[in-house]
Amino acid sequence: MTSNTRQKILDSALQLFNSKGTEQVSIRDVAKKVGISHGNLCYYFPNIENLVETPYLQLVAEQEDLFRRMTARDVSLQTLKASSTESLTLLYNYKFLMLDFVSVMRRNKKIRDHYRQLFKRRKDQFRNIFGWMIANEYMRPEMFPGHYEKVIEQMFVVGDFWMASSEILYDGKEKDRITHYAEIIDMVLFPYLTPKAFT
């Protein structure tokens, strides 16, 4: 089986997962969509859980690249807003992971353990960003010890579960969906920015 076929399997699985959810898609469904036998597909991906792990790791790699690019330059309000939009666009491309977030984490220990470590690393990255913004007077000092730790967690809660709100409550135009939720996520941080951040 060629790497091209492997990519077709992943592309087809992603399409099916995004449209139906991981619990409604079987290995046979993916094989049928690709046009190969069940046995051929199982050579690379023995079960659905193996097939879910690859898009998850692809998403993480793309997010890492986004963080690297964001922190490679001075963080400004424009940088943060652009990063929010880019991050949500990225998540929307893998929306099944957001919509099936809890069930994927419950079923797949490997992904759950990886995400828990990723969460710790992301918190460190945000602490560094916040520290830089405070030092450069783009962000107010925290009001009490541990305040910004809670703000960072708040950003994760909104960031990890905005897709559920989007699927259930969003009535706007499709082209405006990402912008709408990026603005909501940005609002978590905006009250703590100084006037300097807006100039």
C-alpha cells in the first residue's frame, strides 16, 4: 500500500468523522469510502482508535507550528486576534475531535494522556506570553496570586468546548462562524489588557 493510499485513508476518515462523529464510523465505512478492502485498511490502521490518533497528532503538530510562529515575534493585540482566528480555523478542520472530545478522551488512554501533558505545556506557553505582556505593559499585573492561572484555564475551557456551542446555538452565516467564536475567546483576555495594547 502506498503512502498516497495511506493519505487517502486519513482524508476519508477525517471527512467521515467530521460529518458523522467517531462513534458512528467503522473501519469498514472508511474502507468503503476509500475503495479498498477492510483487510487492506487494517494493515495500517487495525481499528478506529488507531485511525483517530493520527488526525489528533496532526492537529497537535499544526498547533505547535502556530505557537512557534506566534511566540517568534512580539505579541501584540493583532497577533493574538490573528492567532485566535487561525487556531479556531485549525480546530474546525478537525471538528470531530472537539465535538467528540469527552468520548474520545474516555475511550483512548493514549490520546488522553498525551492531551494532559499537552495541556501542561500549553499552560507554560501562556504563562510566558502573559509574563512578556505584563513586562511590556500590554497586560495588567494580576489582581491576586493565581488570578492568571484561572484565566488561562478559562481560555482552555472556552477553546476546547466552543464547537459544541457552535453546533447547537450558532445561527449566523457559515463564513462568519470562526470570526464570531474567535471574538468570544478574545473577550476572555481583553479585560486584562492595558490601553497600550490597543494602540
